[in-house]
Amino acid sequence: MKELIGAIGKIERQVEEIEKGLIEKIKRKETLEKEETLSSFWDSPNAGKKIKELKDLRDFLSPYLKVLKEKDELKDLLSLGEDPEILDELNKKKDNLLREIEEVKFLYAFSGKHDKDNAIISIHPGAGGTESCDWAAMLFRMYLRWAETKGYKTRILDLLAGDETGISSVVFIIEGRNAYGWLKGEKGIHRLVRISPFDANKRRHTSFASVFVMPEITDPIEVDIKDEDLKIDTFRSSAPGGQHVQKTESAIRITHIPTGIVVSSQNERSQHQNKANALKVLYSRLYEYYEEKRQEDLQKIGGEKKAIGWGSQIRSYVFCPYTMVKDHRTGEETGNIKGVMDGEIDCFLKAELLLGI
């Protein structure tokens, strides 16, 4: 019983620590809830905006409120006495709550301005032709599988196939709460070591690919884009042959003349949809550009762009002569390379996120 009381005391302290980091949001939620009960609230021109803010706050605070409620229920159960069945139930609830609290603490590690947003990811192979194009395709699949396990949606904005296999480049969106927060640390060079399936002599090859991650910026007010600053070109999709080849020039390329930023989209059949997708990427790219200018920082959101090659990789994936995936920033590693390539990368994402806590 004494051990159980000590564990509940630990739970109370951990919940209080979580609350300290959320106090401003808790107060704001309580203020809005009080305002919502007033008849004058609904006559305010800002009512719609405040309702949305309150909904967002409730969603954000719901994990904390859940553990707070379960903590109180645990204390109430403790007051019922030392019946063996009650003690057994208490121990089970205590263990479950301790695990849940750790998950909630990690959840609130997503404190960046855009951590809650969707993530736009681009992958480009390094030098190496077929090998690197195949490696880029493997990384693309890895992120798609990871997104699937999280219940996130994915959408391809632009994809260019490699000359022989794999991909020459891909831009895609992962849609879901905290997608960018999860993946922002993935930006950088990813290195592969394996026996090449394309080498008749079965020699070991090293390939590189770059991953670039940025938030999807959905508020166009943050970026000043003038029609006269845009050069819009149309072209035919370069998708593989067959019945799906585009017969019309539905693909779109947009150049932002003042900055020289170029984006494109060709995966939709509709020129209108391709243009909308390309503009969405452009908004994100320009937001990023202007943020960096304000901060006098010439690096991209993902940090300095480095050559796609030796000495700049953030993570190595080794298939031969042994199996290991190692992140060079956190030291996190695993021998389960098949699992990693199937999207089991949470250990790396968490280690990178926890560096900043």
C-alpha cells in the first residue's frame, strides 16, 4: 500500500508538471468558455474566430484533461480501502496511467509554431544514377508506410520517375495533426550501404538521397504574392507510358520571379488542380523564405543545404556487411532494418524531438 501511495504521489507531480507548461492555454480556454455563456458573445463579429480557437484549445488540452481525470479517479479508488480486488485494480490503473502520462508529455513536445501542421516532403537522389534513384524510392515508401501507421493521409504533388527505376524526385504531403512536428527532424542526407541488386558482380554500393521537410502553410495572409510576380508555364506530364499519359498540357510550373523559387505539379489530370497544388507549395516555400529573411538566416527551415554525399548524412542505413540503422545526431540505432524500411521510424523521430526538450 505504501508503494502504491508513493506511485500515486509521483503521478500527481507529473500531472502538475504537465499543467505548468499549459497554464496559459488552460486560462485562455476557461476565459473563452465563460465568454461563450454570455448572450453578447454571439453578437460579436469575432464570435466565429473565438469558437474555432476554443475548439482548437479543447482538442489541444484533451490529452492533459484525460490524464487529470484518470488521476482523480485513481485517488478516489485509493480512498475505498485496502480490499485485495481494489488494490489489484489500483495497480493496473496506476501502471496504465504512468504509461499514458509519458505519452502525453511527449505529445506536448510539439511546441513549435507549425508543429501541428501537415508536412510537405521532397526527396531527391544524390549522384549515382540508378542506385540513388532506387534509394530515393525506398525512402519515399518508408515515409508512406510510416504515415499509414499513424492514420495520416498522403498525397503526391509531383513525382518524376528515374530513367531506369526508382524516382528522380518526389514532392508529397502527409496530412494529419503534428505531421510536421513529427517529421521536421528528418531533413538532411540519408545514406544507404548495400549489395546492389543492379550490379552483376554483387559489389557493395553506397547511395545518398536528400530529404527536405517543411510545414504546409494554409494561411495566404502570411505571404504577399502578387499576380505580376508569377510566371506560370504549362507542360505535358512526364508520367510513364500507357493509357495514363496526359494528352494535354495539364502539368503546371510556377516561377516566383522576385525570389526565383520554382514549384511544379503534374500528378492531377486537371490543370486547375495542378495549379492549386503548386500554389500551395509556393505559399509554403515563400513563407519559409521570408521567415529566414526576417531572422537574417540564409538557411532553409531544415538548416543549411549540404552536398548529397559523404560527411553530411544525418542517418545511415546499412544492409551489408551487417544490418543497422543509425542516426548520427542522436546516436539512436536499431538492427531491425526491415522494420525501419516498413515505416517503423518512431524511435528516431522521438529521439530527435527529445533533444530539444
